[in-house]
Amino acid sequence: ERERERERERERERERERERERERERERERERERVGKKLLVPFSFSPVERAA
């Protein structure tokens, strides 16, 4: 019984770790978006700007 409990605990820990990883990934994505937009502003003729 205790073994199963420990297993569940480990599973929960792994889940939390994955969640944190996803959060970090999202944060990085947002940062890239911000930087990309700043870089694209001067080039209004850029195809990327038109697509967005």
C-alpha cells in the first residue's frame, strides 16, 4: 500500500514538472512574439508582417 502511495506521489511530481516545463515553453514563445513584432515594425513590406 505504501509503495503504491509513493508511486502516485512520484507520478504527481512528474506531472507538476511537465506542467512547469510547458509554462516555461509558453513564456519563451511569448518573448519570441514580442521580439519578433518589435523587429518587424520598421519593415512594413515584410511578407511575414502581411501574413500576420
